[in-house]
Amino acid sequence: MVISSDMLSGHLEQSHIPKKRLEEPSQKLEFVRTLLIDNYDSYTYNIYQELSVINGVPPVVVRNDEWTWEDIYHYLYEENAFDNIVISPGPGSPACPADIGICLKLLLECRDIPILGVCLGHQALGYVNGAHVIHASEPVHGRLSEIEHSGCRLFHNIPSGRNSGFKVVRYHSLIVDAESLPKELIPIAWTSSTGTLPFLGTRKSDVISDPYESPLSEQIFVNSSLRKSKNGSYWPSSDSELMSGKVLMGIMHSTRPHYGVQFHPESVATCHGSQIFKNFREITEDYWLRLRSSSKSERKVRHTACMQVPHASQLFRDNLRSKQLLNDLGEGNHCSLCDMTNQSHQSNDAKFLKLKWRKFERLASEVGGARNIFCGLFGDHKADNTFWLDSSSVEKRRARFSFMGGKGGSLWKQLTFRLSDQSDTTFRGGGYLFTEDARGFTSSTYLENGFFDFLNKELQSFCYDQKDFEGLPFDFHGGYIGYIGYDLKVECGMASNHHKSRTPDACFFFSDNFIVIDHRNDDVYIMSIHDRNTTQTPCLDLVQQKLFSLKASATKKLMSQNSQLVTSASFEVGFLAEKSRERYIEDVEKCQKFIKDGESYELCFTTQMRKRIGEIDSLGLYLKLREKNPAPYAAWLNFSKEGLCICCSSPERFLQLDRNGVLEAKPIKGTIARGSTPEEDELLKLQLQCSEKDQAENLMIVDLLRNDLGRVCEPGSVHAFPSYGSGIICDSSHHGEYNPGEKATKCKCG
């Protein structure tokens, strides 16, 4: 193959990589070791997860500019560290060296190693072999398309064509021009046109085999639906004419084990995506098996998961440790606290804590609710040094608990962390930690390894007795409450910070005395953490006395005082936008061009608006905010010594880690695919509005509706619909059609 220098920046000479003779017996690989090239894409680690499961060992992830060709040659051909290569999606174009990195060189030189390119990797396969990469008719991001395919090995056991169930997710603005395909590349997948049937039948003679499996001269294309394009490549057609509206979705090399797919098989909404990766593993296994048996290659394949790349071996060991951690969590152990019943390996810095708590049933409404409790117990002196994790919107079970507290017991303290000036420009995250204890004494410490390292060691030092927490329906039992600033990204691998925050980079209270409100059951819990050598709990007695002394008349007066928004002066000027209307529209057009050129698949573009508000009653502002915009995850944090109040009213909970080690994200989305009927739409709408448990139940209902529509009822059959609170028993002898379209309340047969 010859590539012109004007097509490929920096002409790559074709090298002849020497081949060694294989000595392994003819058997399939126990593990498949993948080199995953990351083109700086957000989907790379979705691919990583799929390959980790399917290959039996995690792939080694290397960014496209991290290794030189000499590095890759060493690991591929001298160390024999990898069995195949996967090239990830990514922004940009394969024609831009900064976007594609080492990938073009890999596709040129590694002719004897199986390679799968995804999205940008697919385009690179086309581009490096002489095809043109052009703009698609429109950017397609996050959309589903039905796919037809040729039946080659990469799509083994996957249906093809319209209404077949093979739908994929597409994120791309560029495509490989099908008309420009050279004879070295064969189309193997494309979008299915509306109103047409799959162009390939199910007969075995219609299937295009993988050409590299046999000499090129022996290949025969027998399907009449294939036609040669003007450049000699084969492309699907109908009645000998090129099908209109089809977009090339997959290609393979005619003599090399190289494949590309334009869509994202790793996306959660892609059907049969895992099967594609399984097929690529089998292609890899069979490829090396064939070469060993024919003795045509000298590449030595080792049947082991212990990769020979230094950080790959470390990655595999880390994977085993992670698996052990998950097993430990599955046995009910706590991930951040030591159980006092197993103290054989506790350090000298261990802190032995005890928890005392009391529960008051149906008390919350009797004392006026969460607002009255907070204002009555913590609202004095501008609510200094207080917190309130506030579920101010509890309708439809969007949230259940509120937590509140202030400066109280002997274990209370405040941590304030500020990055050093050096941390703003380097990878290291060192900084100064200021600690204030319950008596008001302050101390300063330089944390060379950063705040996260300190906090992790602090959490690991706590020891407790699990019996203290039995019977509590919530998972927060006291400890650190606060915030982590964006600039701490330098401790997570970011090369540097470009801006320095005026506020502390982290600020936390250690809460040892606090109140929990269960909005679902209207219960109130008072909690107290103390040293295990302390037997008395005066804080519990004091809080209990205050709770019972709250009177409606007093709380109404307090509510009126704190709901006033106090300002020092009024201002005639309203909000001012930082950008003019013309500049804003111009920037929107720039964003659209970036998306069209494949530089990004989505851009969050906003501008700020400002208004001077002068002096303000911070607690009054928060109370007004929760009144006007109630949210399931609202929050008030008042670090008075820092002159910092946080007033938050958020509908999303970013992450939650429960006692069983389950990590859950609940981001803002608010959308879901439409149902096929109005009744199904209503159920899907309900799914968006209800709690996690109800969501799972309603999802089962939707699946039941889709699967049982038109099914004939049998006498005595039970159809359960958890969201409606009961099951429906069909005992009629008429056996009419079961149609759940009527709110799923009964069968047509009665």
C-alpha cells in the first residue's frame, strides 16, 4: 500500500516487521490482552469496563501521545505484551496529527495484529488506507440508528436490518465517505434505510467472510445486492443502484485483521454492543491459533494475564485488590471505619467512638417541621458554625432525611484547608490545614501529600461498635460535613490550576451532636458521638428538652424574623450580563462549528449575570430560597470564622455511598424515551418522579406491558402492578385478550 504524502502528515514509510516462529500449542487464549489507545475521549473507560469483563483481564490504557512508536514496537514485538489493539473514539479528525497521535502509525505498521477502531478509530482506519473523511449531512450525537451488516465475524450472532433489534448509538459529525473506499477496505455495516428490508438475506452464501482468513485470490462475493463502486470497493445496493440515505457504519481491511465501527458499541443504549467485543476477542483468538498452526508467523503468544508492561502488571494487581475490596464490602464491612470487634491491626492513632441516640416518633410535625427545629435550636447568633442538609422537597419520595447540627460536643472541630501557592502550578497538592477544636484553640499543619490523603487517613482511624448503629434507617451517623473546592483537582491528576479560589479549598465540620428528621415517618432522631471512655451524654438531654419546649407561638415569631431579607440599600440597576447579545450569538455559532467539525459532541455554554445586593441576612436568604425553590438536596453551611455561607438548593444528589458499599449517582436529567401508547407514557412519567425503589418497580411494569401486550390470559393468572399497590387476578372463563392499556387495572376478560 502506498499513501501519498499530501494525505498523511509526515509520510510514514512502510516497514517490514520481522516475524518469529510460534512455539505454543494450538489452543485458545485463557486471557486476551488488549492495548487500548485513548484518544482523550469520555467513552474510553466504558470500553475499558467492557473489555475487562470480556477479556478476563483489564486492558492497558495509553493515551495517543503517551508512547512513542519505539515504545509500542518494544511491547508488541519484543515483549509480546498484547494480543490485540482497540483504538478509542475521540474529538477531532484523523487528518489532524494532534487529534489522532500514534494511531495512524499503528494501523500502518501493525498489519499482523488484530485492531478494532471505534468512531475516530474507525475513521482513522479509513483515512490511513486512502478513504476520505468528510462532514456528515448533519451532526448525530446521542441518537439511535438501526444497522444492517454483512454477516462478517465481527457481527456474528447479531441480527441485521430494520426492525431486527440491532440499534446502535451514534456520536459523530464526520464520516468515512463510502464512495472513496479503496479496494483494500470492505464495507461491513451501514445504517438501515427507512422502508427497506435488510439487503442481505440469511443464506450462508450471502455472508461476506473475513478476507484475511484466506488468500485474497480465493475471495468470492456472491450476493447480488453488492455492487462495485467507481473505485473498485463493494457497497450495498438495491436494484443495482446505490441505496440513498445510508451511512457507512463499519469497515474491515481485505488482508489484515483490522476492523472499524462508526457507532459506539460500549454505549449503554447500543444493542448487542458486548457481543461485538466478544466477537473481536474470538477473532483475536482464532487469528493467533491459525497462525500458530500454519507456522506462518513467529509472534509468540503467552497464555497469561500477567502483562509484561510495567504499569500494566500494576494495573492487574490493583484490579485484584479492588475485587477483594468489593468482596469485603459485600460481607457487610464498612469501607471507611474500623470495627471495634476486630482490632488486631489498628494503629496507635485509632479513635474509639461510641454513638448514643434517641428516637421520637411523630414528633417533627408536632414541633412545626424541619424549619422550626433548625431555627429554634440553631438559629441564634446568625446560626454561626451550623449546617443543615435539608430535604426541603420531599414530595413523591424524592428525598427522606434532613440532617442539622451546630457547635456542641467535645469532639466538634472545624477543618480549613488552603492549597499552597506551589500547588496552583504543579501536580502536587500540598497545602495548609487549619484546625479549630471545640474549646476554640486553633493549630496549623502543612500537609505535604494534600487534603485527600489526610482525610482518608482520618476516616480510616475511626473505630466503632456496629451494635451502636442497629435500628437506624439512615447511613450518616456523624462525622465530617462540608465541601471540597474545584481547585483540589490538582490532587486528582490535573496538571495545574489556572485560577486561585478566594474561599478555602476545603472546609469541614466534625459533627458529634446533630438531629435527623425522617420526613417519611415524621420521626426525629437526636444523635451524639463521644469517646468510648465517656458514659454521660448531657447533649442528648439538652436537645431533648429544647425539642419539647418548642411552642407554636414562639416558632411563628421566629419564622417571621428569619424570613425577612435584610439589605443595607436598594439598587435601581438590575442584573447585568457579562456579554452583549451580539457577542453571545457569535459564541453560539462558534460552538455549533466545533460540533460540526467533530471537535466536541456537546458544549455547555453559559454566560454570567451579576447584581450587587449589599449586606444580607444569610440565614434569611436561605430560608427564602428553600421557600421559593424547595429541593430534595438543599443545604446550608455557615463557616462563620471564614465569613463564608453556602446556600444551596439542588435537585440532584451527585454521589451517595451507602453502608453496603453501593455508590449511586442521581444527576439531573428529567427525560426518558417516550412510550408506544399514552398509557405507557404516563407510567414512564411516573418513573421520573418517584423514588429509586419505585423506579425499579415501575421499570418492571413497563417491561411487563411491552411483553404482555396482546397475550391471552389464563384462568387464575396474576398480573402484579406494584405502583398501583396490588395485583390483579384474572379468573374469568372468557379468556379475553390481556390489554394493559386501561391503566393496567384489569384484563379485558374481566
